Amino acid sequence: PGLAIIVYTVIIKVLTFPISQLATRSSSLLRLVNPQVEEIQKKYENDDDRKNMLTRKLYNEVGINPFVVLVSVVVQLPLFIGIFRAVGKLARDSASFQGSFLWIPSLAGPVLAGNPSLDWLLKTRYSDHFEPLVGWDKAVLYLALPIILVVAQFVTNRQLSTKRDPDFVESVGFPAFVGISALVSPAGLGLYWLTNNLLTAAQTAVVQQQVDEEFPQYKAIYNAVGEAQPADGTRYTRKSPFSENKESEVLKDSLAALEEGTTGPAVSSVKRGGTRKARRQKKKS
């Protein structure tokens, strides 16, 4: 049954590949041009017409269609619900689901399908000391899947986010929700979600690399802004004047190019000076 879930998930992923590929590409492009979008929103905060015009122009330049992401969700949501119900029914009715798979003691456990509960973990099987209803050995094995799911979902959310620094709900809230859902559902459902998550992460990584190679000028700006403003927000207590100037100059050049209608953003400020190694070589020569 475990192998069947994985194979079935791969088949569904292949069938929905055309629409999911378009959605992944659009999300990757939105992430790549996000520094410019934020700069437009900041500069023309009180001029909606100008802000919308430049945003549309930027999207058209790189070929972004935001509605593709919505279409992908609409198409794939019924499939997800169907798989969710099918796996739940198998976990409830199929004797083969009672068997183990990989490290998971039972794909039908640790709770009954349609009856979400944490009793298997929080209630004790003995009156004189605490031990989960399923026993410590199985409890640890069952807990491994939700933990792996939370980590995988966190990484995938970071990949799929159109922002360099996603908000709390996007980066932490949803992975936590997935982990809790896995704790109160049959392990077969968690296996499906993990397989789908890993396939999505692999597809996203490939598409993002393709997009970066297709639009190196935007990638250069994205990297320059990232160097001036670290995503984790913990490296510096405040920005240095050099970093602030670099970020501001890069975005202003890019926005000026967009307003003037030139092809692609200006990246002279990104390339200025080159790398430290290149500058040393130039000085020696």
C-alpha cells in the first residue's frame, strides 16, 4: 500500500504537470522580480494608476500571468480531496493498510480515519506511569513522519514564496498546520503529502534555475538586493550605509529602465567593481 500511494502520487503529478509547470514558472518569476515590485509599490504608494501600469509592464516583460497560479489550485484541489478521501477509506477498510511501510508501524495508524485524535500520544496505557497507548517504540516511529513533513513543508514554502522573507503564517504557520494534521490522521495520508511535497520541491528547484538562467539581469538585481538585506534578518542589527546605498541604487536603476521602456533592467550598479577576486586580478595587471 505504501508503494502504491507513492506511485499513485507520481502519476497524478505527471497528469497535472502542464498546469503545475506554468504555475511554478509564474511563482518563480514573481519571486525573481519581487524587489522591483516592492520598489514600485513604495515609490508610487499614492499613485495607483502609475503603480499598476508599471507592475503590468514588468509582468509583461518577463511573461508573468498571476492567474495561472489560481487556475492550478482550482484544478488540483479536487484531485487532492479525492486522494485524501481514497486513502482515508483504504486506511479504514483495507486490511493491507494495517501493515508497516519503511519505518511506519502501520499506514492505518496511529488513529482511525475520520476520527482525528491525539489520544494515541497523550493518553497512557498504564495507571502507575505514563506510556502512550501505542507504546514508546511505535510513538517515536509515528512522530518521525510529522516532523519530516514540517521540515519538508517549511523548505517548500520558502521555495514557492514570491517574497524573499515570507511572513510568519507562510513560513511557520502552514508547516505547523500540516504537522498537526499528520499527527491526527492515518500515516498513509502523511505519506501521500510527503511524496507530493518532495516532487513539488524538485520541480520548483529546476524551474527556478531555468528562470534564473533565462533572466540573468533580474537574477543579478535579486542577488544584489539580497546581499544588501539578508533574508534572515539576524546577521546585522542595522544596515550599513554601503548596503543601503547599494540596494537603493540597484532598484532605482532598474525602475528607471522600466519607466524609460528600455529592454531589461539596468544592472551596471550590480556589476560595478566585479568580485573581490576580479578586482585583485585587475590590480595586479
